[in-house]
Amino acid sequence: MAPGLPAPEIQTNKDGSVTIQYVPTQSGVHELNLTYNEQPVSGTPLHVIVDSADKGSYVTAYGAGLSSGNSGKECEFFVAGAAKDIDIKIEGSGKADIVKREDKGGLQRIVYVPVSAGEYDIHIKFKGKKIHGSPFSAKISGEGRKRSQLSFPATSSYTLGGNNIDLTNMVGVLKAPGGTPEPCLLKKTPDGKLAIASFQPKKKGSYSVEVTQDGRPITGSPFAINVGESELCHATKVKVNGSIKDATANKWNEVHINIGDAGFGAMGVSIEGAHRSDLEMKTTSTTDFSLQYKPHEPGIYLLNIKFGDDHITGSPFMVSVGGEPSGRSRETVVKNLQPAELVKPNQKCSLQMKIPGTDPLDMEATMTTPGGVSDACEIRDLPGHSYEVKFTPPEEGIHTISLKYKGIHISGSPFQYTVGRAPAGGNHKVEFGGAGIDKGEVGTKNYFNIYTREAGPGSLSVAIEGPSKAAIEVAENPNGYTMVSYQVSKEGEYGVHVKYNDEHVPHSPVFVHVSPASGDAQLVTIHGLRDRGLEADRPATFNVNLNGAIGALKGFVKTPTGTEEDIFIQELDQDMHSMRFLPKENGVYYVYIKFNEAHIPGSPFPMLVGKLGADPALVFAKGDGLEKGEVGKASRLTVITTNAGSGTLAVHVQGPSKVAVVCAEVDDGYEFTYTPMAPGDYMIIVKYCNITIAGSPFKAVVTGKGKASDITETSGLFVETVEKKQGASKSKRFLGDASKVVAQGNGLKKGFPGRPAAFTLDCKDAGQALLTVGMISPNGHPVTELSYKKVKVGSYNVTYKAEEKGDHVLTIRWGTDDIPGSPFAVSVG
């Protein structure tokens, strides 16, 4: 207990409840934080208004309904200290009726329902005198509340150290002052160092972080973090200015946020109202951020800004959004779907879907059994760019169907197909994708497919919202696929909302840019575009012929990680243009070529950079952690990568709390554990080479007690996998010992400008690890030449040539650790 604060007395009652008493020494707002087994109690902290005592009697009020709420919903608050002579009056932008008033031995519970959005003043009097804090200002958001949110790490990352770390089999445990050890989420920083992903200290003192890998402490563990007043997570010290009271619809409104005095913590932002809003966060410095939001329609909105899970001063902000209505139209089609047919082993099955813009000769389909055996499927070309995929599953269980175009998975592939029993069901098992999700064109039908077979029976809702009314057609095909088309009359951005049983499915809503009618864009042709055989860091070039079309040509590419890069365009003659871009990583790129803002035929074009050495269709996930969990206890799941090749494996957990995700390599893949800290539904997304595996996302229902976050928290881990073969044992991990590397030679101490210098390294007793050698001049530049050569097993000869005079720094590492004496100070001159 900090000096000067009231010390509470806690008494256990016989009925399972506890009584908490404290004597405040000052009037004003007091914050009461309650924890149970080191976990925050739901509904806390409590904010209690304390008034000065008057003739032995005093009255105070507290509760969420004194500060915020939703129109048409019950809002509650409590008045303590008197059983009678309490007068309550609520005034605001609309009517607010008190629907309940209960008296429980001096504690009154008041429930009211505001009928419209706006700001309400709650007047509370005792014996005709206003209590302290009255009138209270409650900010009420509108009906049909829609919520947009984002989380931002801000200053919550704390670097521990190390170099080129590998998170595989690495476990972190954080112990707060006077607290119990808890798992913590580790991350790899862009420069290869080890860091805590979410550090939000609420107590001053010494924190300890124990990090182990393969069961052994890593170098430097345990790490000590000393937290003083300036490092504490202080939501009240966050400063904001900008559009926190008034804003304009359909325009970006800016809020400046400064956290320079707020210590370590992450930010959570949400805006809620009768309509959706777009949210973006931009970093202007390490402590300054620009929050931009764009409400779709005028009205009253609530802007919530939290730091370290606590509201900043003034939050939630009541924002009055003015401006003109967007004039956007929304059309919705609802279709009730029956349960899919129960399929038995060796029964002939088929799926039908529409995939415009594809050539049947470039399509291929594969079925993979639960045992990992793959077999080609039959593909039949149907009229209108439709396809029928035929296959015969040989056994019970969850099969995987992959559909590829030119060797690349189409949108939504791979997907699961359950045989022998009813699918698990749930809106999270609905998948959708297709050309009409990637792009659209005015005046033509734009198509996409929705796969609902694994979701069970339910009500499918498709809504298109945008600048013009959409003509929507929904046609249910046999065996689980539903084909959707929409046609609009104006260009612009359209939202595609897909719901199942009145809940958004994964990735919904998506926003599609609908281009004007193609017109002359149909005349433009592309030449020399290679869709495979390309290499990273080597330019990809091709030509575009306008064929007499007049207008503006532009292009960009979407990288495997989802970012957009510009394409360099050079005019060769009146009709012919050369296009070039430089791929920086391996994977699938999509090349977008537009003429007069309309896509040319075939755009976007898929391009494979590097070799596609991994197949996500062969990756599976299993384990109880995909279905259930318990607060404070580790949940486990295993991702099987046998025969799937090597690639980047990503596991993300989304839910009401951050989780510590830990990965360990096993014989057939990788085992992940995560520890949830609040009850609720957690979505587990598994991706391989940036493609979602079949069956993902998975929904785990977590039980127990804990305080849930107001926003959906996302935690994740990326692992660079090694190739796994059926029956092979786990690959050996090489852990070298840098302390046993011996460096010798004059080059470690002295060098001469423009002349080679050398030294030797003896690593024969240091195990096996990566050797790293680097040398910089007094001005911070790398030396002109530096190389090493293996002389014999465990022995290396290092040669360098420096041009500048002065003291140089020579760094030598074995694995992630410096060898004895490193970094060396070498005098050149």
C-alpha cells in the first residue's frame, strides 16, 4: 500500500462473500482495484466519489451508468450512505426513465433506460443538497451499436537482448514485485533481438524475466527490469487533443496522442455508434501517435481510448459527428440453408463453384485424407467459368480439398470436408472468396463463392453496401457451396457483409473497389509476364500494349505479406510500355494493371517468386487447445507439418485477453501452448506460407474467472519451420558454446591502413553454431574488406583491410553470443 492511501480491511463472511472497509482521508474520486489470485476481479476498478462528512452522514455514488451506456439498454449505478431522502433527476438529449430502484440496507441500485444517444446529466441530491460529483455526465451511444476497434503496441515492447534469436522451444516467465510468476509473450524484434511483447507494469520495483530454451536458461536469464515512477503504466498521464468532441462524417478526423509521460503500455482504441467507422493509427515518433477515424454517417459516437487496459482521462469521449449523409445504399439477401448431406467413406462426392477469369487447363484439385495421403480430383468444366470437382473420400474424418490455378491456391483454398459424421458447425467455419471479393466492375455481374458445408444448418445473410444499389443474386449449389453475384451502377468502395446466423463470418466485412466499366481497358494486352521462375532481389519486367486505347495506365503489386508496392512504368513508344518491379521476398505476388481505373483482362495476375517448396494443404492442426481451455492454465495444440515442406508457420490467438504463445518442435511438427487470462471465445488462426490451413480459424471456449478486455486482443508467433518427413526423428538443434572459441593473432590488436591483417579462430571445442564477424571504423562505416575461410575442421582464418586510421571495433559471435574478448578494439594507423 502506497503511503498516504487508505488501508482497506477485508473480512470474510460465512455466506461466501467478503466485506471491504476503508476510511478515506480526502474527498474526490477514489479508485478501488480488486484482485483474486493475482487476477483482476470482473467489474473493477470501482470509482467511488467521496464527499466530506456532514453531521455524521455522507452519501456517495458509483457505477458504469454514471459515465456511459447505450440507448435502449439498461444502465445502472449505485448510491450508498442513505436509505431515504435521495432525489435523482436525469436530463439530456432525450427521455431517460428510471425503471428500477432497489434499496438494500442503505445501498440503492438505480436502473434507467435512455431512449436516444447523447449526453445526459444525472443529478443526485441528499436532503436537497447535491452530493459530491453531481451532476454526473453519462455519454450514451446510439441504437444498433456498431463497433470498430484496433490495438497498438505503443511502448509495451521491452527489449531483453540477444542477437538473431530463434523463438522455437523458448519460454518466458515474468514475475512482478510481490507477485506470482506468469507466462509472458516473447517476440523477435526487427533487428533480431529478444523482447517481451506486452509489458505493462502497474507496480514499482524489480521485475524478473526467466527465459529458457530447450529447458535450459538462455544467456542473460533471468533478466532484471527495474521499474520506477517514470516507467509505470499510467493511463492518466496520456495526453490527447484534436477531434474528441466534434467530427465530420466521411472524412478523416485526427486525434493526437502523446504517451511520453505514461510509461510502458499498449493502446486500445474503439469507436462505437449507430454506423461503422474506419480506424487507422500512425506513428509520428516513439511517443507521439496520430489516431485517424472516419465515421460513415453523422450521429453520436463514443470514442474509447485506453492505455494499459485503463481508460485515459476523459475517455470515453462523446463525439458529435456532423456533415452530410453518405447516401450509401445497402441491400441484403437472406437464405436459409439446410444441413449438408452426411457423406460415408467411398461415397462419390462433388462440389460446384464459379471462378471467372480462369482457364480449365490451368486448374487442378487434390484431396488429402486424414492420414496425409493425397490424390488428384477430377475437374469438369461447366458453362460460364463454373467447375465441378469430383472425388471419393476413402475413410472417415476430416479431409482437405485444395483447388489451385496455375499451381497457386485460389481464394479460400484449402478447405476441409468432413466424412462419416456431422461437421462441427459454427459461423467461424464459413469461408468466402472469389474474383468479386478482389475486384468489381460497374454494369457487370461480379461473382464470389461461399462455402458453408462445415458450418451446419443456418441463415446466410449477404449484404452489399456502397454508392449505389446492388442487385444481388444468391444461388445455393449442391453439397455446400453457395454462389453470389452482385451488380452495381456506380464506381467506388463497396462493403461486402457476410453473416451466418446473424453473426459476421471470419474476414467479414471486406471492402471491394468497384472500377468503372472497362471500355478501352479490354483492348490492353500484356506480354512477357512470367508467372514463375522468378527470384527475389532480381527485377521482374514485362510489357503492356495499349493497342490504340487512349487513357492512363497504372499498376501496383501486392506482396506475399499483404503490402502494396508501386510498379515502375516507362513508355517505349506510343502504344508500348515497359513495367518493372523488384520482389524482395519469396512467395506469391499479385500484379494489378489498370487502364482508366479499370482492370485490364486477367488482372490481377499471380506471380510466384522463388520455389513453392511448401503446401499448406498438407498442414493439419489438432489438440484440445483448439476447442477448450481454462483461465490461467496452458492450452495445447499441435500443428502437423509432415511432408508439407518448409515455410513460415504463423499461429494467432484472438480473444478477450492477450496470451503468451510458446512453440516447441516435435517429431511431426510444432506444439504451441497459450495461456488465456480471461474467459470467453478465442479464435485460433493457423497459417502456413501466409495461407490459412483447412479448418482454420478454430474456436476454443475458455472457462474460469478473469477480467476480459474491452477490445479483441491478438497474440501471435511466427516460426520458420524445417522440413519434416514421415517417420523421421526431430531435427537436432545445434547449441554452440561461445566461451570455448579461441581467437589469436596480431590482427586482433593492430592494423595498418590499406594493408591486409589477419587472425585465427579455433572453434573445435565450441560445438556447432553460426559464426558472425563484423568490423566498423571510427566513423561507423564497415571496413573495405572482411572475409573468413575454413582452414580445417573447427579452424578459421579471418582477413580484413581497413582504410581509415583510428580505433576500430571488431565483433565476433558464435551463435548469438560474443566470444571471449569481443568486441575487440583494434588500432589502425
